Amino acid sequence: MNLVSCSLQLEHFSDSYRPGDVIKGFAVFNVNGSSPILIKALSIQFSGYASCKWEKEQPKKKKAKPKPKEYYVNREDYIFTKNYLFGSEDANPKAITPGIYNYNFMVQIPQNAPSTFNGAWGSIAYELQVHADYISNVDCLCTSVITVEQLKDLRRWAPNMESPIESTNRETKPCLKFWRPPLQVYANVPQSGYVPGECISVHVKVDNHGHVKLKDITTKLNRIVTYKGSWKEKKPQETREVTAIACNVYSCFGQSFTDIQHIQQLVVPQTVPTFEFSECKCISVTYEVEVSVCIQRKLRLLTTVIPIVVGSISLRSDVKVVEEAPSSSHVSAITVARSMDELNLPSSWEMREQQQQQLHPNIQAMDQMSVSMTSLASSFREADYMAAVKINKKSKHNITGDVSEFKPKYLYFDLPQELQPHLEEDTPSTSHSQARPTIIAKSTDAKC
């Protein structure tokens, strides 16, 4: 029985995360047995990286000694963080009594993180690991694999993504019977962008003017993974891995008609979106539709391919298009957007004017005269109807003492004669009416 054990509990209801998401959870640290254990620190490590490795082909020579295997390798790290749940690398050992301890943690996935991927010669992986630092060694208590899915909106990919795309191929020279007209195959798909779950409708047309007997027409959806690596710091080399993730076969039963047309359906399975070497230096993933026409004789095979793009948001999706911001200015873009929204909101002075317009219809009549307040003569004057305020210059936060006094200044506008009757009708009949200013437009803070 192990003296210690640990498990990770994530606060996420989905099976995958998006780039930029925050992973929250807590680590359950269990000390078994009946006696305390000495431990320096307990840390959680989050790593995300892409790596590839494949064997270099050796030249075949007769009666030669086998050489040691050589490999092309490459690696790219996206994130590596290490946070201590308690203790530190230089801390003194601490006695932990038996029991169960919970420690909260929070890490963020980088904005440029590609989707999780596993291939024959490479992978893109994200892992959470909990390490216990003892006096003499460091032990990995548990590992949790994080699945990241990149958000690829096909509506933002290219302007012609909804246009049909086609491909044609023709035999250069028929085998054996070169006097017969060559075969020609034509393939067409209605659009070039799809998401997992959608159906690709492939229209295939074969021109068989030589009346050769056809065996079958095979349509495949191929995933092409390209790995890039180097050996002994030399020029990087590439290798490809082609996998048919969907396939449909139409048997021709030896037909020899002049024209053969057929429509085949391919359903896109759950797979990673398309990404290039600009997003990952080690691995790129692309997709293509391959149409092959097989003749009864095995030596004759005619193939044509159509490149397509696989994303995560469909071209016909009703989800609002979200503008993507660069990762370096992501936070600042959000801050600016919020500040602009606040500037567009009505100010407290404008709200007071709206209330006054509802209470005093005469002010609305003034607005109808199309008089711009900015074109009127204005000046700053002290408010005669307000009492002076005494403040202490040494401590401006305390309105105490008898050091100085001031009156706030307001901006006064001189109204033209045609607006004076409206003002007189709106002026209340009180004993202090002569001390009321003409119109108070806005106030400014007086500085001490």
C-alpha cells in the first residue's frame, strides 16, 4: 500500500477545453497509514508541447554491418508552469499527519495552443502532473491528460469557402492497348469547408470512351499528417502519414459504358481541425477527398484528389461571428471595448436634462429652435446662490478649519432674446428667483 496518493478534480463539465480557457480544480492529497511522513513540497505542473520522431532510412548494402538507428526529431513547447501547493524547493521537510487534504489550483491554456493530436510519429499533448518533493527524491503522484480543441470558424477562413471545387485527371497512356482513348475522371464537391458530422457529397463522372471494363470507384476522405524534424542540426526533413478516415466503394461489376456518373456520400468523423506549420512547427494536418477508378486489370488505376478544410464551426452555423484578436493584445482589446461602451452610456448630467425636459415642456420648445449651445457666448462665474465652503489646505480630505473658502464656478451661457420668453415661463415664482442664473449647462470641479 502506498503511503501517499493524489487525484485531480476539474471544475469543467465538458470533455475538452478551448485555447485561452482557465483550468480550475483541486488536488486531493491523501496520506495513508498511521504515522506522519516528511515531505518538502507538493507541486502541480502544467505542460503543453508538440513533438515528433521517426527513424532515418539507412542505405541498404550487401554484407554491411548494421549501423545504429538514427532519428529525425523536433519539439515545440507551448506552456510549462509549476506551482507549489505547499512548501517550496528550498523548504525544510514538514511532517504531514495522515488524512485527506484539498488544494485548489488554476492554470490557463495559451491562446496559440493547437488542438490535441496523436499520430504515428508525433503528438500534441497537454498534461497536469502532481509531484511530491521528498528529502531525497521527487515522485510523480498522478497525471491528468487535458484535451484542447481549437476553435476554427469556417466562415472566417476564406471568402470562397462555399464555392464548389472540382478536380480532373486523365490517363497519360493506357497500358498495353495504347490505341484506345484514355480514361478521364472528374470529381466535384459542393463546398471546400466541413465540420465533423457533416456529409460530403462527391459527384464522380468517368469518361470511358475506350469501353474498358471497370471494377469499382472508391471515394476516400484522407487525413494527411506531415511531420518536420531534423537530424544532427542539418536541414529539416519532412515525412507524411496518410490515413483514410472515411471510405465508400461503388462496385461497377465490369461495366464498360461510355459515361458513368455516380454520387457518393462521406460523413466527416470526429477529428482535429486543419492546421499548418505556422501554428505548430512540428506537425501539420490537412485533408483531401480522393477518388480512384480501378480497372479489372490491376495495372490501371486512375486517381484524382480534392483538398478540403475541416473546422469546428460550420459555414451554415447561426452562431455569431466573433472577431479574433491577436494573443498579445487580447486583454487590452477587451479593456478598450469596455471603456468605449461606458463612454456611449448617457452621463448623469444628460440624464438630469432628460428628466428636466419631461418635467418642463418649455425646454423641449427651446430644443426645437435648433440653437446650438456651443455657438453661444459663455463664461465661468461663481455661484451666487451657494454658500462658501471652508476647507483646510493642509488636509484636503478634512472639511474642517478656517483656512480658506471658495465657491464652485459654473459655465453660464448668454441666451438670445428669442429664448428669453421661454425661460421666463419656466422660472418658478419664488423670492429668490432673481438670483437664479440664466441656464446652467454643466459644472466643473473647482481646484483648491
